[in-house]
Amino acid sequence: MAKKKTEKSVMDRIAEANKPVTTGVDEKDIKQWVMIYIMGRGYKVPADLTILTAMEFAGYRFVRGVGCRQGFCGACGTVYRKAGEYKLQTGLACQTRVEDGMYLVQIPFSPAKKPIYNIQKEPYDVSVLLKYFPEIARCVSCNTCSKACPQDIETMDYIQCALRGDFEELAEISFDCIRCGLCAMRCPAEIVQYNVGQLGRRMYGRYGLKKPEHLKVRIKELEAKKFDKELDVLEKASKEKLVELYAARVREKD
Amino acid sequence: MAEKYIEGYPEYMYKLIQKVHKTRSKRKDYVPEAMTPEEREDVLQYHPDFAKGGKRKLKIGVNKGDIAPDEVVDLIEAYPLIGKKDVDLSRVDYSPEILIIGGGLAGTSAAIWANMMGVKAEKILLTNKLRHGDANSIMAEGGTQAADRENDSPAKHFIDTIGGGHFTNKPDVVRALVSDAPVIMDWLCDLGALLDQEDNGEFVEKWGGGTSIKRMHSCADYTGLEELRVIKDEFENRQIPVIEHYPVIELLTDGNKVTGAVLWNLETGEYKIVKSKVVIMATGGFGRLHIRGFPTTNHYGATYDGVVLSYHAGAKLIDTDTVQYHPTGAAYPVQIIGFLLTEKLRSSGAQPVNIDGNSFVFPLEPRDVEASAIIKECYVKNKGVNTPTGLRGVWLDTPLIEVKNGEGYIDKAFPGMKRMYERFGIDMVKNPVLIFPTLHYQNGGVEIDPWSRTSVEGLYAAGEVAGGIHGKNRLMGNSTLGTMVFGRRAGIDAAKFVKKTKSWGKLTLNHVDKYVKMLKDAKIKTDRRAPIILPEYRGKAALARMIDVF
């Protein structure tokens, strides 16, 4: 009995400690407050929240401008300015801590054009990028796109790679792109950088990288039904047999 | 505040980190041994699934008597959002042959494969609760399993998977998973996905917890992001119709088989009626239910909608009693509590370490075992580190990764992780990070067969919403794999099904009437309604003064 009691309290203690992130912070627990301005209107919010959670604290329920909440999906691009500064900054609402005197607005959607193509039929050279994105030739190298990127990608550099037809370098530089669209929204030349990066990376993956030989061999083996008999046996095996096979596994060397 | 911070940590935590630095060289070549089956059994008593309380039996429906977490039962035993009186089913807005609900890896793959099998793009419709691509898929960091090396085989993958699931997985479904895995890798290569390769042109393949062979493929620590953005781009090029911010609030049936769905505009509140021959449910999992009060790695929209809707329509569920807690969620700083730290960190050499600087568990146990060992270390052995917000955690010794793999490795292999910590002033190359288990995955779900078919005609399920694949515990790298394998299979089989099915079924909400009657017969009195669509995180003070006047 005594043991069970401990277990229950462990779960309760874990739940209690997690309350700030599962059901929201309690006002009485807040030690430090800051003032933020959501589309111009001031709200007093706890200092250790992100822009996203601070807006929720203030009473906003998101249906736009929110997605994974962990910096992977690019739904919560936000433009802000700090009090006393003239500079507009960009960031992800879910990954940026609020600061006192922050003026902010979310940009949850970019009305950018996405060209239609079939990568199986396109030539692996610079012409494919110029055909679908002729506007890249208008890049004035102002670097505003790179400055806007919440992933700190050297966006302008990969657009230059696109102009040179350097797919490998383009893929490497643009790889961490989460397609939030902030680069395109800031670009004076109307380039949709993240779509250029997408086509470039797919072309490099399809034509620049070779499909591994061991994969090709395995596909042929599957087509020849090489593993069917073994799997027939496993599929029908008793639990006891499977337990035995599981225990007998030999771990590959590190 | 007066609190002094050093390298992103409060001073007292920074002092404790020095113990981790001190023991590193000793731990480099010493790792605790993997547990025996008996030791695993013993430590699992600390797993939230087995700890007392927090769950109960389902009182109604096909799975009556099965056990599930309270948060899940609360949604099953809740009244539907709409009834016959609320909607006009005579005016149909869309009539695709195949309706896909959810645009993560599973739903998007299903659409592409249905199209490749000859279903015209305009005969497919993909609907999303938020944006197309807003899904847990995009947050998958570590990788995708596939047995494609000479020393590996689908059979070895099968045994690892079914053993990891405690022999409760459906064998025929596991067979589909492991046999198709190399096919999926081949498809990803053809689509131009950038899978990590060694200098010799082979795939980089790493350990996953609970596997006997290194077969985890990755795209740095943005695996799901790369897979999804490539597959979504392919989907867009095929010009398959898609609607966003339109969650499904109820399925439609002819009384038995599924014949369509009611969509609801998240911004305007207007509903739309869809008539279809097939519905593919690909709505993901339930992390946002915060089961047992745990934080989650999951997407904002992971609220169990797909299972609730399928259950209304009479679909059978499986393995509702287990939940996957990822061993390594962030425990500090507060802004990232519960966020995922990929298992690949441990397969690259990072070790869990306690407050004294000692390692206490083999780093690559199956997830339920590893998570239990961490909970035990923190709350039973009291060897955890307390954070300023009251959470406990243990260290994940990330600097050890570079000791083992060379300088600069973290930058190359974990750009996403490194960036996340840098945003909060922490350098994971130099210092360890604090972790605690976090709610990660819905092991069970709507039961499927090897072709993603559910027990209800016209209803398929793929991805996390589907059950049977992983049994009672999923292995790393089998989730992204499962989404694409069963998404593809759903698309292929649905294409065959719509070709041979000439007639369209009647649109009714009779199943909802039946469901409400079941609730009443079981004397379930509640004002709970489901699906919930989105979680509630608004501030309590603001909510308390909100009034509805407009």
C-alpha cells in the first residue's frame, strides 16, 4: 500500500510542476512582468513567456499564426520593434522571448506564387531555376532576406548560388529553411526565396546525389520476393517463438 | 532579478554542471549495460502507464471495457458537436471520390499515391485543421527506419519492432511496415529528398533505441521537415485540391459505411458538406491532451479528433491503454519545457547523467524503459536536478557527442537542437542540457489492417491516428516510416476501392443519433463535447472576464 501511495504522488508532483506549460501560468506565481504591444495595444504579461504564450496569456486564442509551437513549421513569423529603436526585427513567436516595450504583429501567411513543375522532366542546370523563378535575376544583393531569416540562413547567398546553378551549395545553405516566408515578405525584388530553395534542393537530391547501391540491391531483392518465406514464418509465429527470437538478437557493433 | 546566470544557467545549476564535466572522461568508455527483461519489467512500474490512477474503462462503443487514459475517455464519453438539426445535408459542397483528413506525411502521401494509381487530382480533396503541412510529421527530428543494408533484413526490423512493442503489435501490419520501408526510401530519393549520405555514397544509418542494427536514416535533425516539405511540394505540383483551416467536425455515414464528412471553417464558423466514396483519416495523435499532466512534443492541433470521429462512426480501436513518453524532453529553460530532444543525440553518444555526474541507464533502451528509468532517478532515487520552476530533470551530456565524434559534429548533425538552445543562451556543445520525459506519441488508435483499412467500410486510417502498427510501445524511426508506408497503402487501396465502387452512399448522421443514445443509456451526464479541435491555453485571468456579446 505504502508503495502505491508514493507512485501516485510522483505522478501528481510531475503534473503539478508542469502546470505552467500544460494549463497556463498562475498570476500569483509570476515574479516579473513586462509590457508588450500587440498590434499597438498594451498588455502586461509574464517576462519569461514567448511571444506566442504571452499572447495567449493576454487572451488570444490562435487559429492562425500558430503551428508546431517549437520552431519547425514556420507558421508564427512575427515582426517586432523594441521601444526606443527604429529597426524592425523578425522572429518566430514560439521561439522569441517577450521583452519590455516590444511592439509586434504576426505575419501568418504570405501570398507568394508557387510555380508548378515536374522534377523528373526538368534539366539539371541553371535554366530550370531561371525558367520558374526569372525574378532571381533581379536580386540587388541587399541582404534583407538573410537579415529577416529566423533560422539565420544566409538567404541571399543561396539565391546567388541559384543564379550560378550551384545546386549543391544552394542545398547546403538553404537546408534549415522552415518556409515561414519572412524573407519573401521583405524582399524588394519580389523573389520567393523559400520556393527557389525548395526546387533547388529537390533537383540536387534527385540528380546531384546518387541513390545508394545497397538500396538498389535491396529493392531488387524485394521485387524478387527474397524475404517472403522468412516473413511468412514470422507473421505466423507464436508469441513464445517471437520472444525467443527477440532475446537471441545479436547487436551490431557500434 | 538578483539571480545570477552563467552561460544560460542559474548559478546553482552551473555549479552542478561542473560535476558532469568532471566525470566525462571516465564515462566516455563506460556505459551502464542494457537491462535484462526482468530489470525492464521492474523499472516499468514507474512509467505513467503503469503508475496508479489516471485511467479508466470505456463505458460505451465497440471497445467497451477497454482501458484508456482519463483524458481519452473524457473525449470518447462526450457528446458530439452536431446533430441532425444543425446541418442541411441536402446541399453538397464538394464531391471528391477520396476525402483525406489531415495533411501531414500520411495524408499527403495518400493523396499522391491515389493520384499515381489513376485517381484524377480533382477527384481527391485534402482538408486540414490548420495549414497543409501543420503536423507532428514536420517536427520529427531523428529519423526513419528502413532495413536496406546488406547485414540487415526486413525480418530483423520485424523482430526489433514487435519486441519493442512487447509482442502486442499486429504481425501482418508490422510485416507491411518493414517490407515497404526500403520502397519508401527509394521513393524519397526519387522525389529528391536530401537523406544524409556517407562519403562513400551509402546512407548514414544510426542506432535507434531498442534496435539490434543501425538502420535509422536521417536528414540532419530536420528529418520530418525535409520529408514533408519534399512530399508536399510534389503534392502541390500534382495540383491536388486542398483546403486549409477547415477541421472535420463529424463524419457522415449511410448508417453503416462512411460516405462523407462535415467540415467547419475555423475562422468564420461556416460548415461545408463533403460527399465521398472513401475517407482517409490522417489526423495525427493526442499530445495536446496533456495526459497525466505531462508537457508534450506535439503540434498545436494534436487533439485526438480523428479517433473520436472514427469511434462515432463505429470504428474499432486498439491499444488505447498505452502512451509514449519520450525520454528526453527539455526540462529547462521554461520556454521550451517538453520540447523534443531527438533520440539521435543518444545514438550519437550523449548519456543521461544524474545530479552527481553519474550515468545510471543504458542510453538506448526502448523509450518506455528509458523514460521510466529517468522518472525513477528523479523521483524515487532523488538524484535529479531541480529547476527554478520546480520541475526535476537529469542531464543529457551533449558535449560527449563531440568527444566521441569529433569537433564540429553537433553543428553538422543537430543544427535544429543547437539553434533552439542558442536562442536561450545555452551552448549544448559546451554544456549538458536538462531533460525529463515528455508526452510524445499515441501508440494505439483506430485499428487498421495491412492496407490501412479500418473496421468500417469506406474508412481508412494512416499515420499516428492508426493503431496496431506499434503495439504498446513504438520504436524510434518507425513513426515517420509508418506515416509514409500506410499513407501510401491507403492511397493505393482507396484508388482500387473507388474504381470498383460505382454508387455513392446516402449522407446521414444516423450514427451520431446512435452514439448519443449509447451515451444516454450508459447514464453519462456531462457537458463535455468532442472533438475539441484545439487546446485551451488562454490566460485564466483574461478568460475569467470574457463575455460573449457579439
